[in-house]
Amino acid sequence: MFSLSKLIGLAIVLVFGSIGYNFLPDLFIYLFPQITWTHTSIFSIIVGILIGFIASLLISKPIEKAIHQLQEYVSTLNASYILFGTVGAILGLVVAWLINLSLFAFSTPIISDVVPIILTVLFAYIGFEFMSSRREEIRRLFMPRSEEQEDNEVLDRKEGENYRKYKILDTSVIIDGRILDIIRSGFLEGVFVISFYVLKELQHIADSSDSLKRVRGRRGLDILNALQKEDGVIVKMDEHEIPESDEVDMKLVHLAKKLDGVVITNDYNLNKVAEFQNVPVLNINELANTLKPVVIPGETMRVLIVKEGTERSQGVAYLDDGTMVVVEEGKFHLNEQHDVIVTSSLQTNAGRMIFAKLQDEPRAIED
């Protein structure tokens, strides 16, 4: 089976062989009129093939790389976008050709030569953009629906615009386990994709000599089994080879591009890499921080002060969701429950911090 690089090299050799057959005989007659054996077509083809072989060694790799980049870009586009855009470009070329027929009759070089090229490119672009941007309207024209269907349809979702069918789970979010409860609650829909590389990484962690890693790996495998047994949840194993990268995180980014999907993760670094690659990301930690209760300065709450703070006289307490509460003068009330008044809150990468003061302190009463 031929590889892409070999096919490109063969095509280049054939092109140069054809060029040699059509143009080199006349060139050799002009350069070497006395050497008659160079005037034959067979000799010209052989020379063209040799030149093509040398050229293929030089330009095959850049062409192959450009084809892979084009293939990767096209794979991120919606199929209907490409189909309708191509039809629009063809219709634009037809319209440009009809207009150019009248321009060819002019004897002016610019009008008969340059303007047709400009019109051809312009109408092809206009046709592509028009058909691709209005594909839903055009589809409705050729697929009319009954009034009953239109009345019953509450939401007309544009497929491929905002909704992403495939959700690719990474290792960290599977081990974390909260994704199972989120899926059970119905806040995520679609097909949940588990890459073969993620499963292999989980198995490697579960077989680790470190007891903590071993427990985390087995927990991740248990979460996958529970997710697969969940009613109404579609879990798909992806076993495609992804040779673009050796790192599992980058393999997931490339997989998301190929499937036009979303990466679900807890990994901060993977989050940033995916955003840089223009791949949508759902971060469970960001979701958890967003769902933490909002506190307002002046609000009262009851907390248990469990340890000293970093600053003088501060105490630290925690809410049920793990939010840290820094209490002024709390150092003197360790392991005691007290009512505190919220003074301010701070959102950090690690989560939300709440600053408060004791309600029964003289300064709090005066305020």
C-alpha cells in the first residue's frame, strides 16, 4: 500500500515526464541540432522523469505537510458547511463564466484578460459565503415541513454551531469522579468518548507500585464502569491511532479537533493548551467554583474555626463546600463555633476566599 509521500512523489514524476514528452524534444533540437538521438520522445521522457525524481526528493515533504494541515483544518469544519459552500462556489463560477463570455469579445487586453480572472475569483468567493451562511434557510426550502411540525418544534438548533455532540473525557476528570454525578443529573448530554490512550493511562496508574496512585487508578476504572452501566448515557471507546503527538493530553486535543468535540478536564495545563488550539474545554473545577454560594458583605454565617491563619490574630474556618473563611481575631477562638460577619470575598485560581470578623467583637458591633 502506497503512503501519501510516495503518491506525491509518483505524481511529481509523472507530471515532469509529461512535460518532458511535450516540450523537451523541441528544446533539444534547438540546443543540440547535431545530436539526433536526443530528439526522440523516449529520451525526453526519461530526462523529464529524472528531473521529476530529483524534484520529488526536495518538495514531497513540504507538500505532504501542507496536505496534512489542510486535512486537519477541513476535519474541524461542519460537513454541511463544506457541501453548501462548494455548491455555492460552483454556481459562482458558472455566473462568472457567463459574464466573461461577453468580456472576451472586447479587444482591450485588461477587459478581456484581467477582469475575467478577477470576476471568477470574486463570484466563487461570494457563492461560497452565501451558500454556507444560508444553508439552514436553503435546506428548509427544499425540505418543507408541515405546520404541525413547526408548531411542535420549540427549539430549532443549528447543528454544528454551538452544540458539540462528542465530549472527550481526560484522565484527571475520570479519577476525580464528580463527572459521574454531573452526567447523572442531566447537565451534560451527547456522546462521552473515552480514548484508548486514556484507558491505557488509567490501567498504568492502577498497576503502579505507589499505593496512592493505585487507589486513584482503580477509582477511575470504577467510574468508567459505572458510567458505562448508566441508563441513557452513551459511552464510546475510541481506538484510533493518533500519531500527531506522544503526549496523552495532546492526543486528546487532536481527537477533539477530528470529532469537533469538547474536552472535559480538571487539568489546568490541558485547559490552557486546548484553548490555545481553539478546542472548547469544560473544566469541572471552574464549574464547582461557579456553583459555590455567593456571599454579600454584611451577611452573617456560623462557622467552626479550626486553625490559625497566616497573619496576626487570624483564624481559619471552612464551609461545607470547602471554601476558606479567614476570621479576624479568630486565633483566640480555635475549635469554637461563632457567628461571623462577612467583610469581603476574593476569587483566586485556587477558589474563593471569604474574609469575616466575629459578630460579638466590639468593633463588629460598632460597625
